[in-house]
Amino acid sequence: MSPPLVTAVICTRNRAEFLKKCLISLQRQTAPAEEYEILVVDNASSDSTVDAVQNFMGHGNVRYIYEPIIGLSRARNTGWKNAAGQYVGYIDDDAVAEDTWVASAVEVFTTVSPVPDWAGGPIELAWEKACPDWINEELMVPLGYVNWGKGARPLTVLERLGGGNSIYPKETLEAVGGFDERLGREKNSLLSGEETQLQKRIEAKGGLLYYYPGIAVRHWVGKERIQAKWFYRRYYWGGVSDYIMDRTLTEDEKRRNKHSAADNQAQSSLPVRVIRNLFLATGVTCSAKKTIHSRIYLSYIVGWLTGTVRWRTKKN
């Protein structure tokens, strides 16, 4: 029996009920079953994850691997290293794939030239509760949102794909060493940055990111994630992540990913922006929406400063 073209990897930890929905969506694909496999990487779950997966293993192309060391990057690396497919796709355990997910991935990697090093598509949000008006499109991004329109095309270095809806040639992941395990979710922290770092490394090597609308998922947004306090915490860890991620890049990778003079301009105006947002964060002279946005910005700055300490501590 020939190996599958695509391995769909689901990294999961203690979210058995979400995992079931994700598995159902991957088993109802339009692609032939022999064209892909589903690999569940259980990242030290203590709930009913094992039982949930076993219920699916008797009905199709599902495999299970237990990864005892907690960390999303670790689990993702376990996934691609154990994938039988030529192309390795990742989908979050709290997302559901559209029926064309696998077929679209196969079409991209067998028809697009040059062959992309990373392909992905839209991530639409499925809200548990109505989205509050202070969450704009920019703030939807840390919730997973991605949408670059209805047309298939290569992305520029200013555009991104979502790590929870991504497909790579396995050889690309091997070439860049996979995901940096100094970054990514660990237990209760919201450390991230491993996907951004990976993108920069791929692009520094001249690699191509490709957006394809058929590679689509819907990502669950629980009611706890639409509270301001969640965003303060998320952006704090975003600051920590960005500092550490920047330190993990080589000088060549940093140089190749300099986008424009706008980066330097933004850095020069940083003190002014901090002072302005400190004032707005008091909520004395502005709307609740502006107050929340200012506090989110300051959370990021505090996180970035914390990242400097965290990096030096780990290095020593």
C-alpha cells in the first residue's frame, strides 16, 4: 500500500470534546481516504482524549501518538517527524475543516509552480457569543482570523498564514528544523511566535507562502476569549514572544525580513506612543473602546520588556 500524500496533524491537550468535532470534519473530506491520514498528537492529556481517538480509529485512517513533554512546538515537531505523508498539515483541535481541505492541499502542491513551502487558507471565526464592538479585524487575528480574499495567490512578506491551518512539504520542515521549542504554548502560558519565526526562516531561504481559499477552517472562539482581560494577557505574552523570537533569528534572517523604513519610524515614535497610551488607558477622556485598545497596547509593551529579562535569565 502506497503512503498517503497528506498527513493532517491535530495537536491536542485536554480538549476531547473539541477534538471529536475536528476529527469528524477530517473524516468527511471529499478526497479519497487513501490520499491522506489523520495523526492525533496527544500532548500529555489527562481527560478522555485517548478514548475519543480510539472511537475513530476503527472507522478510517486515524493514528494516535502520545507526546509526554508539554509544549505546542514540541507536539508539532512530533507530528511532522512521525507523518507518513509527503505534505504535513496542521489544524487546531478546536477548529473544523471544510470538506475540501485535503483535496485543496493536494491541488496546490501538485499544480502550483514553484511548489509552495507553506500553504494555507482562510480561518473564519465561530463565536460562542456575539463579538463585542471593540474587537476590530486587527484584534481578530490573535483569535486565529485569516482572510486574504477569494483568490488563490502567493503572499508577500507583509502577509501571514495561520499556524492552525497550515500545510507544508515535509522536506521544508526538515530543512528549517521544524518549530522552535523555545517558543509556542506551554501549559498555561500564551507564549507564541514559533509560526512567525518559521515564516521568516522560510522566506529568508527564498521560500514561498501560498494562500488558497479551499484550504479553509472555522475556529471556535469561546466566550472567555472575548473579554478584555484575555486580550491583555494575550498581548502581554505576544510581547514576550516577539522579543524572544527576534533573538532566535540569525542576522541574515533579520536582514532579509526588513520590510521597509516604516519599521524604523515606528521604533522612533515608540516613547510618544507609550506616553499617549498611558494617558488614554486611564479612561478619563476617551471612550471605553479606546481605553481597552490602549491597555492592550501597553500590555504588549510590558510583555516585550519582560521578554528581555526572560531571555537573559534563560541564556545565563
